[in-house]
Amino acid sequence: MADKDKVLMLLGLAKRAGKVTAGGEMTLKDGRAGKLFCVIVAGDVSKGSTKKIRNMCEYYEIPLFTYGEKKTLGKALGRDYCAAAGIQDPGFAKEIEKRILQVNKNR
């Protein structure tokens, strides 16, 4: 299985476990509430939305990754599309972070 598929698989598992916040506004809300261990934002999200999420992540010291597109993130989460997703579990966050870094390293 490709590393990229593993990231999406882990994201889907985390969602089924109830450990994912999906959508830009909900991700911002949960990030500000201290519930997130990492955030993934789709590469095709508007610059303004990306900036809001990036600023929140920097302020609250939440690791932020740009990964996939809205459609691929959405598919992994059982939605049509998803601009951003926050991971609420440290174990899932650590493993997803590891996989994303592997994919980026292999590019």
C-alpha cells in the first residue's frame, strides 16, 4: 500500500473512532479549545482559509500539514469534500504525521 493511501486510511480510521474534527470552521473551533493534536488542510483550499487555520495552529502550537485535496480528504472522511481536518487523538496524530512526512520525503 502506498504511503499516501496509508495517510487516508488512518484518517478514515480516526474518523470512525470519533477522533476527527472535519471542516474548516469546526477545526478552528476545536483548535482554539485545545482539543487537537494536529491539523491537515487540503492543498486546494483558498489562501484566506489556509491563513486562518495556519495562524490558529501557530498560536496554539498545533502541527499543521498540507495534504491532498478537498475531494480526497472528504472521501477519506465519508464526505463529498473537506477543507481541513483536526485530529483529536495523540496516537492517531503521531502516526498520521509520520506518514505525511514519509510521503513528502519521497516526493
